[in-house]
Amino acid sequence: MTAVHLEEAGAEGPLLLCLHGIGSSSAAFAPQLDALSAYARVVAWDAPGYAKSPDSEGELDLDGFADAAAGVIRSYGEPAHVLGVSWGGVIALRLAARHPDLVASLIVADSSAGSGTDPEKAAGMRARAEELAELGPRAFAERRGPRLVSDEAPAALVQRVVDTMAGAVRLPGYGHAAASMAAADLRPELSAVTAPTLVVCGDRDTVTGVEASQALAGGLHKCAYVIVKDAGHLANQEQPERFNAWVLSHLHIVTNQRSTHQRKG
């Protein structure tokens, strides 16, 4: 199993594994670790090569990141509900396709089918590692972080997003992540995802955007799609109460359906 740092909260309830975006870390899920831990065992990772997690021994592609997440789930001995934001959502979808027995359900937030769906987006994603090398983590975060929330976001949140990114990203891990996104086009495999999925998107997301989330929802069989009002790309941080309410509703519905199915079986 690839070694990763985990933040954990909650002692009872379903297991919820949280996978952060490409410029973030487990710190992005502070609102979920705080509020959802009364109802679930919430686990948030620092992806390999990010924040407090060690660098991977070799380059990880999307399968490698998905397999690392699978290793985390296996360490808990039961399937997990997987919440992925942006890049984390792409990992979550690949995880569900590769390891369906480990994924009880998905919450895919402000995500997409990957940057490989568009050559221009793929090229831009590949260029990010060079940008990080040139600027360094702090200047890189100050340039990119404010775009991840809406123009109505409070200054304290903007600063927290920037600080989280500055403390999370480094090479080579960020470069591996960017390359994995640049190569990803999940559209052909969405129909193979069997886990019930909630697709969530902030109505002011200008990074991946509402259309990308709608395309994901349209390609998945067992899917609900919801909009979080007054939120940018990081809806889970900008409108945590609204976001958490949707997550709790999803967990309640899925766990009740599983219990009913098991009783009938």
C-alpha cells in the first residue's frame, strides 16, 4: 500500500473517504471532518506526494492514485463511500471502475471526465508543473487559489484556500497529478460505474463548471445531480452547510437501500 497521511474524525457510522483536488490537501475537508463526523467515520487523505504524505517511489498515473485510494479503503476492512472534489472526483470515478467491491457509493463534486477530453485543456494541465517549478508553492497558490471560489467568497476563505495550496503542492507529486489529469478521459468508462453516485456542483464554478458536472451525471447510470447555490469550484468549503446536507441525504438514502436489500436477500 502506498503510504499516505490521513486525517480522521468520527467513531461510528458509514466510512466516508475524502479525496481532495489537485491543488489541495486533507485540510480542504475541515468542514466535513467537523460536521459529518457525528454521522460517519470521515477520513481525508493527503494524496501521495502532497502535504504530509511522502513522495511516491515512482510516477503515479490515474490508476496509481486510484489504487492508492483502494489501499486506504482496504486498511479499514470495509467498502467506503468516496467523496472526491475536482481531481479527487476523477480519482474516485476511476477507483469505482477498477475496484467496484471497495466503493459503496460516490459523491463527485465540481469535477469532470478529465482534461484529456480537450487537447487545449490537456496542454494547460501539463504546463502546470513547470509553472509550479518557476513560481514556487506560495506564488503559485496566490495566482491560482482565488479562482477556486466565487467572487462573493469571504477574504478569510480565499486566504485559507491559498494557504492550503501553498502547504500542499510540491514536485514531483503535483507533476504526477497534473499528468494524470491531462491523460484522463473517463467518458468511455462512466457507464461501467455501478456505485450509486451523487454529482454536486457549485452554481458559480468557473473552473470545471456546471456543464462538465452535467456531462458526468448524464453518463452515469445510478446518479442524482444537484447544484449548490452561491458556491464556486470548492463548494464543500464555500457553502459547507448546504454541501454537507446533500452528502448526508445521499448517505442516508444509500445506506437505507443497502440495508433493505440485505434484509430481502
